[in-house]
Amino acid sequence: MKLVSLKQAQAKLLNAMADERIRALMLATFKKDRSLTLRRTDEGWELEERGFANAVTPLAAGPAGKRAIKEAFKREFPRSNKLYLSESLV
């Protein structure tokens, strides 16, 4: 896990669906009490939220999926400046 800025983490999360090498990407707060995990499945992608909302949501490709990621990002990290980033590659 490495500590990255909020903007860098958000850009990495939004562009992760286009990268074929990424199998899973996790973002966590400094205290690690809230997190978002983007995971590749057989059917596509799923977004797991832990913190304010505890849910696993399948994501559609395109703008609808990116909108769901942005909403979850704002919900889980409203006051964060730095996030821990962990990625799993194929």
C-alpha cells in the first residue's frame, strides 16, 4: 500500500476499468476505516464500499459506471486528502 493524493487516487480509480492488467484496486483512508474496492469479475466489474455504506454493486461499462464510482468516492472520502492505494495485477 502506498499513500497517494486524493486527485491521483481518483484518477487511478476512474481509469482502472480501461487497463487490462488490473484485477483489483483498493483505496482506503489514512485510518483504514473506510474503503472502496474495484474488482474485475467474470461478468464485468464490481464496486465494494466499506464505511458509510456497506454494499457491493455491479458496474456497467461507460458513463454510468464512472458516475457510480464518483458518487461512491464522494460518499466514502468526503474530507480525505491522502488515501492508501493497493492494486492487484494479472
